[in-house]
Amino acid sequence: MPKQQQMSEGAQETKMSSCFAQLWNDEQATTTLEYTLILVLIAVTGLLAWQSFGTSLSEHAADNAAQVGVPDANKYSGI
């Protein structure tokens, strides 16, 4: 490998290391990451709650339809 290319790769590694060190020490980036993780956790929790609510509602609708006497109540409840 030519000497210039070796120096170029070494300079790139140093620049990359410097960039990572700067990001690691940047408190604003850390805060942004923390808020992003919290937002993702809230979104996942909300989706799971919404899915659970929908399943529960569907089961109650099927039970009520069966009590009223609708034929094949599960067909209408989505179960």
C-alpha cells in the first residue's frame, strides 16, 4: 500500500474517532436520545393497550350478540 494511502486511512480513523468522541460527550444528543427512547416506549405501550382494548371490545360484542340471539355472532365480531 502506498504511504499516502496509509496516512489517508489513518487520518480518516482519527477524524472518525474524534467525531464519535464529540457525539459521546454531547449532552444535547444524549438528551435527544433519551426523549426518543421514552417516546418509543410510550408509543409501543399505547399500541399494545389499543390492541388489548380492541380484542376485549370484540369479545364483549360477540357475547352480547350471542345473548340477543344473532346467528353466528363471531362472524360479526371479527373473531
